[in-house]
Amino acid sequence: MSTLQRIALVFTIIGAINWGLIGFFQFDLIASIFGGMDSAIARIVYGIVGIAGLINLGLLFKPSEEFSRNPEPRNVR
């Protein structure tokens, strides 16, 4: 996993926690930290979280290492 994917994963987790708070408690953590949903900084954070989700979309289609190994052929007699 590259550094960019790790950073994107952190932002995706932040977004997931924020959506969980919104869903369960009707509390938007990002908006409360950065001064409301319409503030420029909050909108930038929302945008970064969205881009991070798109970057992590590639992880869905990345082959797993345990399945990508080719076993050595055996001599069967």
C-alpha cells in the first residue's frame, strides 16, 4: 500500500466516523470543528474525504497477495 493510499484511508475513516455520528446522533463533527457546513475549510475537508474515497476505490479491485501467488508445480508420477 502506497503512502498516498494510506493517507487516503485515514481520510476515508474520518469520513466514515463523521457519517456514523450524523446517522446515530445527528452530529456533524467536521461542521462543528470548522465552523459550520458552509465554511470554506469544512467544504475542503468534505472534498478531501470524497477524493480519498475515490482513491481507495482502487483497493477494491487490487488482487489479494494470498491469491496472487502461483504455487510451484509438483512432479506427480
